[in-house]
Amino acid sequence: MLLWFLPVFLSLLLIGLPVFFALLFAPGALLWLNGQERDLALLYRNLYNGMDSFPLMALPFFLLAGEIMNRGGITERLVAFAQAFMGHLRGGLAHVNILSSILFAGLSGSAVADTSALGSTLIPAMERQGYARRFAAAITAASSVIGPIIPPSGIMIIYAYVMGQSVAALFLAGIVPGLLVGLGLMVTVRLLADRYDLPRAERIVERNAAIAPLEYWVSFVLLRLNLAGLFYMLTWALPGGWAVGGWAVYLALLVPAHFALVWYRGRCTPDFRTVCKKAVAPMQTPIIILGGILIGVFTPTEAAAIAVAYALIVSFGVLRVMTVADLGDVLRRSAIASATVLLLVGAAVAFKTVVSLSHAPEILAEFILGLSENPLTLLFLINVLLFFVGMFLDAGPAIIILGPILGPVFTGLGVDPVHFAIIMSVNLTVGLATPPMGLVLFVASSVSGERVETISKAILPFLAVEIAVIFLITYVPAISMTIPRLAGFAI
């Protein structure tokens, strides 16, 4: 009888019951009808146990860091930076939208935050430039799925928590797939540019902009530290380079880093230099997060807390665009978002209890293996299943419910656990922008004022590209696995 939990759950979703209540009511009702009151108590105890986790504390911290960055005027700086590089191309603001999503992904890791923050800025700007509103909303929704793929990523933290994988390995594995999605969307925009007569945009919007002395010197120092760090990593490519190390080498590389930047400075306009300098401090966030995790200075949860501290320092001390009065609303918004995510995670963990009691994993595993013995065929079928699930269910609960069922099946077939994690995460993330229930479609509709139906039609070419990327990373494991292997986080 317990096997009916999934049809009951889907039926409750279709009649409009919130996901949180459906996740608890469907298995709870069936346990009660089955006379398993003891397991019913276990179900609701797991609601709290599912949230009571140190690794999951990274989620509210990352959400808070993203909210602070957004309120601190970071979005406008990232958009201006992206426009300085891409605005002169045909369909310039569409390219700017995609590049801004890539940059913003390193701050928030949330598709909804990306759509809301960038959409409110870029959709009106694209409309003023002559873009159709449905096209502007569609490209915003399509590019926002990059947010949970490029680290930091909330859904990858959830997957690592559920499946016992390394957060750092998943973060590293998401970098190239996220960039591939962005590149694919840019190619699509270029192909559509002539057909829809997409306009160019101004490369520099604000001329003769000033930069505060403190921000100037902060960007001056950070640029040299970052470039010296890049030079230091390049020494590993030299013969015996892995043996080169120490602070003395790094400090010595600050000198060529300084002169390289001085040389490049003479080839840029003052306006371009100002735009770039204003983006330096915000763009340190992903460097701090990934760098600290990779060298072992702090855990992902501690990295999220450091990201909040850095966001506060940048917003209050360097950029000086936030006041203490702003903190109340920032904390309220991040608390609501965190509570929503953690309640869904807790409910999904409780839901997983009934999944195990019903022996659904074993039954589904036998069914899947009975379809074919070819792992490539099974990967194709599972991508279709995940894409369908992503249309109706949010990525976090879907990962918690399906991860323990599907993960062991495919790792048993020889698929690397990190590789399967990326396949599942990217597929379900794209589902956020997929009709009829894609969450970011509704957010884009709310921001733009365009109907979900019209956005759904306009987004189809971009969804086709994202689906192609999903199959590419599925059948070419090196795309997602090379960086984790080089860093020693995967075999």
C-alpha cells in the first residue's frame, strides 16, 4: 500500500497543495491507513532532523550573503561590468543579461534571486532598447538557471548532504557546465540577432563616473593579489612546477603582476577602467569561497559565513551604499527564503523515510535495470525522467527524494558519483525554467508583467540549448570531472 505515496503526492501537487504539505501529508496519510503509527511518529521527527545539520547551515548563510550583495548595489556594478565587455555586440543587452547571470551566480547560487535581481534591472532596460518584453523575460529566466550550477550552489549543498559527497568536488564540477550553458545561450542569441533584428547596446552607460578613494585602493590591491595568484598557479604547469611553492614565490610574483596591470591600463579608456574597478570587490566573493575551501582553510558552511562577513564589509565599509536601517529588511527577506528552503529540505528528508519503508528504491532499481543493460541508454532515459520531474517539482526536494533512489543504481553501473550528481543537479535546475511549473518563469512573469504562457513560448530555443548541454555533460564526463580530478577531489 505504501507504494501509493508517489501518486498521492503528485495528485496533491496537481490540486494546488503547497509542496511542503504534500510531502508530509501523502506519506503520513498512507502510514496511518496502513496502521503504522510508530513510523508515523518517525516521519514527523525526521522533519526536524532533516533541518538539524551543520552542512545545511551553509544555505541560509549563502542566501543572506546574496541578499546583502543585492541590496548593496552589487547587481548594478556587475551589469555595468558585463556591459563594458559585451554591450557592443549585436543583441548586446541579451549577452549582458547572460554574462551578468554568470557573474551573479558566484554570489548567490540561486536562480530565483538571479531572476528577481537582474530581471528588475535588465528587463526594463532591454525593453527601452527595443527588445520584445517576452524575449527579455525569456532570456532572463533561461540564463538564471546558471545560478545554481556555478558555485556556490544551494542544490549541490543539498545533494552533498543527502548523498554524502564532497561539497568542494560538486562545486568544482559545476564550473564548466555552468559556463557551457552561458556560452550556448550566447551563441543562440547571436543566431537570433539577425532574425529578430536585435539592437546593440552602449558599451559604457555612465560616462566620467567617479570612484571613491577607498574603493580605488581596495581594487588596486585586490587586482594585484589576484593576478599574482593566477601567475602562481601557472607555475604548476612548468617542469617540476608542483614543487614550486611558498610565500616568497607568491610575493615575488606581485611585481610582474603590477607591471602587467600597468601595461594593460594604458590600453583602456578611463571609463572602462572605472567600471572594472567598481566590480573588483564584489567579484572576490566566489574567489574567497572556493579558494578557502580548496586550500582547506574552512568548510563550506564556514565559507558561507565568511561570505556574509565579506558582503557586510564591502557593502558598509568599501562601497558604503547600505545603512543599518537596511539590515532589518535584508534579514527578514533572507530569513523567509531560508525558512522556505529548510522546511522543504526537512519535509523531503521525512518523505524519504517512507520511500525507504516502501522498498521503492529496490523496485525502481530492478525496473530500470530491466529496461536495458547499456549504461548510455539508461542515462538517456534517466535524463528524460529528471527533465519531466523538474517541470513539476523544485530541485531541492527532487534531489532529496530521487537522489537516494537513482544514485546507487548508476554508481553501481560505473558512473562516477560526482558525475551523476552534476547530471542530476543541472537537469533539475533547468527544470526551474521549464513550463508548466518552472519557478523562475513565474518570477520572470512577476518582474516583467508578461504572461507565463508567452514567456514559455519565447524560452523554447534557449531550453533546447540547455537540454543539449545536459546530454553533452552526460556523455562526456571530462567536461564536469576534469577540474575536480586536477584538484584531487575525484579519481
